[in-house]
Amino acid sequence: MTMLPERAPGAKKFGLVIDLDTCVGCHACAVNCKEWNTGGEAGILPDYDQYGAQPDGVWFNRIHSYETEEGGCSRTVNLPRSCLHCEDALCVTVCPTGASYKRVEDGIVLVDTDKCIGCQLCAWACPYGARELDEKAGVMRKCTLCIDRIHDENLPPAEREPACVATCPARARHFGDLADPESEVSKLLEARGGLDLLSDLGYRPTNKYLPPRRATIPSAPAPAPSPDGKGLGAALLKLLDKALSR
Amino acid sequence: MRPATSILLLTTATGFGFGLLAWLGAYATLGLLPPAARVLLAAGITVSLIFASFGLAASVFHLERKERAWRAFTQWQSSWLSREGVAAVLIYPVAIAFGVAFWRDGQSLWVRLLGATTLIGSLGTVYCTAMIYASLKPVRQWHNAHTAPDYLLYALFSGAVLFAALRTVVLGAPGAMASVAAGMAAVAFVAKRAYWRHIDQQAPLATLAAAIGMPNGKARALDAPHFSENFILRQMGFTIARRHAARLRRLALGIGFALPLLLEGMASLAVAPRASTLLAFACAALGLLIERWLFFGEATHVSALYYGRRV
């Protein structure tokens, strides 16, 4: 059923809180995600041309690195991008088959790969680019929040967290129930202020990002432009440049 | 957005088919079908259902798992794609009943009712198709007030051109349809210009800095997650050079709307009506395919922003 479920009182809201301040952009979360999900309940995550010139494949988690500047200070910001398990998930409501759904009990957005027809409309509906086509099986794939780990009672409680969270060497990723104000993730959000990606679009993502702390060391001033076209030396260089660029 | 051939054919062909059905329904509703028009109406309904079927068959080729296509009829409560499928299938028995009723009894109350239902149903199907795109918030060129009315206008324009050609072939003259088609061509021309003006002046949905949570800062993509193109970039990162877009826009306007306007004008003045209306149809089909290609090719998806692409 692709109608979004009414949230039951007391239902959990599982999600990730990702600290952009401490993420070092090592891609370990993406690698462990791929490793776990290619063998876990989700089945094979395909690769195409993996030893060729244009390697490609399905990944649930992709890490971007940005050069940023704010208030005269520059810094690198690394942004892991995966499904945000939105409360107003347009990817679910556009699905014509009922393959895309949001779970009532914990808010996780999943694809039933036995029903998906591979029309790819859900990928168009997602502003975060979180859904990718499995070109071998012809169905859409996406982050499951490691549903086969977090609910696995055979695992010790401390290990019932998504593979990306378990592996993060910088402890930049946190998993928990965002509906519970006493949970560790809710307290983190309280302390640091959570950030919704592209909040203006109104998808109300469950996953939150902790904003990078303001950099305080001013960037070095940009080098002054070199004097040009003055004096004999510059004139000679210009002549030489002209001759050589012919 | 990548312009997929299957979707270009789907939206263009169903536009012709359901547009023609809408005009036939409108004629019957207003009681304008002469009793002698039995063959014309039968031919019209057949041709329109052939166009619609061709478009719907093309859309199935867009699916990765075609054998599961029937599942797309189940989620009409939330999904415009599902509603399009349901509406498109429901229109067939109505249109056939409409044709049969007129064949048997000529103009009657039943024909009027079935004609009105055909009119509403066929335009409703086109509206569902348009809403698939108009409801996608990440694509600013689609999620706006132009998309749905434009799709209806282009369907009515293409249906009128097809009707004029068909009427000329069956009855020897286009009748009032040539003037109607010329008028629709002019309206469609203006609507397309207005749409392009709108998307050219639209602000991007977000800047890269805002998309990563630094609305007051500046940001530049440094390292992408992967070195080769992936599904997201192939589908959503498709871009077309401004220079090519401008040339294609001129072609779409000229071939798709201006030439049919001229040719239908000639036909309405009884200048070579058969050749004019048939050529007008060919021009409209080619021009609308170019127009539809641009509708996809010029659309940008906000997710490409994370890769530092212009949206």
C-alpha cells in the first residue's frame, strides 16, 4: 500500500543522526554498507563493469566532500548521503504498485522487490538521489536502515545497529529512536541542533545532520593578482608568450 | 532528466489519441455529429484507440519488469501513474460503446451521455499523465502551474490536427476542424513560449551551500563519491547545452506549431485540404516529439546538486 501510514501513538521512529562536524569522509560507512547489504537479507547489490574502465553499481550510501566557506573561514565538509526515511516520502506515494512502503511500526521506508516493476518514478520523486536501479534484477534498491540487523534478536543488543553506524571510525554516525525524547540521538539533536536536508521541499526527513561547527581560523587571503603589462620584463614575457602560443 | 524514448512516445501518442477522442466526444455532446458521420466517428474512435494503444504499449517498454505491469493498476489512491493506467484502460469500453451507440441509433441521449463521458475520460487520462510530472517536487521545470494545462492544450491541439486530417480523408473536407486546429496551434504556440519564459526565470530550488546546510556560506564540490557516472547521474544529471536547447526550441515552435497553423489555415480556405491537413499532422507529430524531448532534456533534478551540477 503506497498511502503513507498514520503514525500510531508510541510508534518508533528509527533514523540516523550524522555529525558533519566529525565525519572525516573516509567512506568506511559506504563500504561496510555495501558489504553487509550485498550478503544480508537485502540480497546481492550488483556491480557492473567492476574491473573495467567505468566501474558502477548500486550503493545505498554515497559520500560527498565539499570545500566550504562561511564568515571568512574555510573548511572541508563531508556529507554521507543515503535514504533519509522521510515522513512525507513522495517516493512511497508515487509508487504505482505498492512495492514502496513506509513501515507503521518504525517508519522505515522499504521496497518490496517482489512487487517492484522498475518504473523508476520513485527515484525521480526523491530529492536526495537515494534510490538506485538494480539493473540486473530490474528493481529499485535503497537503504533499509539495516532492518535485518537492528531487529535481529540473535545479535547482542549493542550490535543491533546499522552497518554504517557500527563501522564509523570517527563516531560521526548515530542510530536510534527519534520519537523518544530520552534516546541518545534525541539528546544529541537537542544539544547540537538538527539539520533537515532541503527542508524547503517539505519531505520532513527522519535522518538528521548535525551541522558543522563554525570554523574560527580565518582562511589565508587569496594571493594578490600578479602585476601585468608593466615594465620591460613583462613586455618581453608577453612577446614570448605570444610567440609560443602560436 | 534523461529523455527516454518510451516516455516520449507514450506522452505524444496518447496526446494524439485521447485528444482526438476528446474532440469526438465534444462533437457528440454538443449534438454536432451529422447522421452521415457514422463512418467518420467509427474511423475516429478506431484511430484514436490505435494511437492510445501505441503510446501505452511504448510505456510498458519503460518498465524493467514488464511481466509485473498489472500491479501498476493497484495504487490509484495515491499514485498519479497508477491513476493514469486505470483511466486509460477504463476509457476503452466507454469509447467503443459511444461508437456503437452512434452507429446504431445516430444522435440520441445515450450518444450524448457516452460522448460526454468519453470527453471527460480522455482529458482526465491526459491530466493524470501530466500530474505524474507536475507532482514531482524535485524537478522545478515540472512542478509548476504550467505543466498540467499545457499537457491538456497539446493533447487538444494534436487531437484537432488528427481530426482535421481524418475528416478530410473520410469526408473530403476538414469542415470547421481546420479552423479549430489552427486556433489550437496558436494557443499551444503561446503556451509553450510562456512555459519557457517561466522556467528560464525560475530560481534554482536550492544552492549547493544550502543543500548541505550552510545557507549563508559558499560551497564547491571537491570529491564526488565515485569516479564514473552512476544511475542517479545518468537519469537525473542529464543536461543539454543551452545552444542546442535554443535551436531545438526554435524547431519545436516552427515545426510543431507555426507550420500546422499555416497549413490548417490553408485547409480552412480550401487550399489543397487533403495535402495540407495530412502535412499539418506530420509536422505536429514531429514538432511535439521535439517539444517533449525538451520537456525532459531541459528539466533538472535537485539531487544532481549534490554532485555540484547546475540545477
